[in-house]
Amino acid sequence: MCIRLSTSKTAYMKRTLLALRWATVLCMTLAFSGCLKDHVTKTYTIYTPIYKERAEVLANIKSNAPQTIKEKGKFYLYGSYIFLNELNKGVHIINNSNPAAPVREAFIDIPGNVDIAVKGNTLYADLYTDLLAIDISNPLQAQLKTVMRSVFPERQYASNFRTDSTKVVVGWNTKDTTVNVADEATFFNCPNCMANRGVFVSDNSAARPAASVPGIAGSMSRFSIVNDIMYAVNTYELKVLDISNTMVPVKLGSSFVGTNIETIYPFKDKLFIGSGSGLFIYEISNPVSPKRLGSFSHARACDPVVADDNYAYVTLRAGTFCTGVNNQLDVVNVQNLLGPTLTKTYPMTNPHGLSKDGNLLFICDGKDGLKVFDASNVLDLKQIEHVKDIETYDVIAWNNLAIVVASDGIYQYSYSSGADLKQLSKISIQQ
């Protein structure tokens, strides 16, 4: 039997079928989006602390057997020794009596160690929030003498993670974990772990440094010693400690400097403090009460600094937590300490630490190696040496010897007044 539909009924059925089709598409879209919502994930690395009893950790802060260097860090040159920090692990003691054949002699286990400085027979080092004074009169038999609690209370982990205050974190167990986005709130309630690790978060063929070598820190340092005073910066303030009794530091006070403070560099009676947004200059003719003079603002970037009588040399680099995009060297005129001014900017690849010896300016330009400039005319710096194929981090240049911390090792070069770099030695970093 054949049934003929009227024109109006046919149109109605067409509209109904079209509506059903759109409804089906809409339902499928909603169902699909619901599936996406249910299954969108993120992967995090979970860090769970490894603890030791505090008494056990302190008892082990002494000269132990030398260890392989596994990560670059800040360093300090004093006498015939190089003291090299390995981030959050401790300090390598390197006998540099012969720069052509340096010897790793000992390792001091210091969990949470980031910065170091030396005066006389005392090594100062941070252990998370505490400051340690360690007797190194015999570097092979270093002994812990003083622990100053909570000198750096501002140091903390990410995600508001809090450790067991009765113990010390000596390492981390890590595990990658994937979670649904919808479950992130529950995931971040983990009471004994965190999703991101916090940051606690220096004769020309083989010159032998004399025993009277002054204490020289790398340009990445946050500790600085001037006579009987130690200055230390954290991310926002300058701390002043009396170390006239070297084994028993005494905190004298602290003052606000600014935000994102990174480094400190002493020159004569001045302190040059680098931050993520500028340079601050302090006068220390009264050592226990630093007085702020002038400042110089620059584009946001990490910025180690060194200085001489007339100019400060500031490297800016991108690609770090400082969030900047600039890679350059700023030469700043500091003859008027109350009003520093920019003299000239030079493009760089990704500059880190730097050092100056006379008219020679040494710059660690990251993956672009070590560069040496004739800085006799700051308006026309001339590159006279370039060591390629190493990724450089920091440098100390003194008495015709350049010590360079790179990603794969500690390099030493002899140089003359005209540079003419000659590699003397390398201690490998085995990552």
C-alpha cells in the first residue's frame, strides 16, 4: 500500500529529522567534551624528602673522603685552595698549589648548602636556614665549630611545603605522577611531599697562588667578607654579621634592599648588589651600618655584577626564573654613586658570571664559552680571546690565573696582560 504525504506533513518530517540530527551532533559533542574533561591530565614530579637526624648530620660536617663533582656551583678562592659548592650537597676542597695539577682533597657534607665564604681558618656555609662556622686550619680535618640557627629564615620550599623541623633533609625520592586535572586540588593536599622541588633555591705557565691570596668569591656569590664583617643577601635584604671572632659570628642586623636580590660584590668601601631589576650601591665606611647611595634600573633579568673605581659591569641573561628576555652586558658609570648612569650596552649570547683583572674583562657567556675583552676603553670593548665548546658559569681572574666553572668541569687558564689564554688543567664534573 502506498501512502502519499501532504506537502505540509513532508516539510514537518524534514524539519523533525534535521532537528534530530543536530540534537544527535550536540549530544555527541557534549559527551566528547565530557570525556575530555574527565581525562585531561598533567604529569608532575613528586618529591618526597629523605631525612636524617639533626645530630647525625652535624656530626658528619667534617672533612670526608673526596668525592666526584657531579654538579657545578659557587666557588671561593683562598690561599692555595679552591672551595667549590655542590648545590644542596656540600663543599669540595681542592688543593690548588699547582694549578696545572689541582687535587680534590676532601668533601664536607652540608645538606642544603648554597653559599660559602672564607676568612682565615674559617669556612662559612649555609645549611638551609642555619649558618655554619667550620674550622679549616687543616683542610683535611675540618671541624664544625658554630651553628647559628635561623640566620636565613626566609628560605623555604615551593608549594608551601614544610619539612620536619626536628630533622634535616639530605636528599629526595622522586616519582613522576600523572593526575586528572579535575583531581588537582586533592593531589596538592599531599602532606608529606611536594610537586615541585623548592629552591634554596664563585710564572704564567703554572702560577702558584701565594699563601697571601685574598679571599675572592665568584660573581654569583650571596656572601661577601670585608675585613671583620660578613655581608649576606637573600632575595630582599642585606644581613650584617660580625666575624671578628671568626669561629663565633654575631648577627648585627639587617635591612631591606629590594626584591629579587641575587648577588653581592665588594669593592673597596662599597657593596654592589645585583637584583633581577637593577643594581644597588651601598657605602660601608661604617662597616656595621651599610648606607644605601644610588641605584640603577635595567630590564628584568638575572644580573651578576663586578666593579672598579669608575664602572660597574652587569651581565643580564634570559631563560631563567628571572623571566627576562635580555642577553647583554651593561657598563654603568658609577663615578657619581648617587646617580649611576648607563654608559654602553654590548650584546651577549647568555652571559652568567664575570671577573675583571686590570683592563681585562672575563665573561662567562653560557654555551658561547668564555670571552675576554680589553676594557681599557669602555666605549669600545674589544674581544681578544674566545674559548668555545664549553658552557661557562662563573670565573675568578686573579694574578694571571683564570679559574672557570663550567657545566662539565673546573678549567684553569694562565694569561698575561694581553690575555693569551693557555689551559693548565681541568677537573671534570661527572653529571
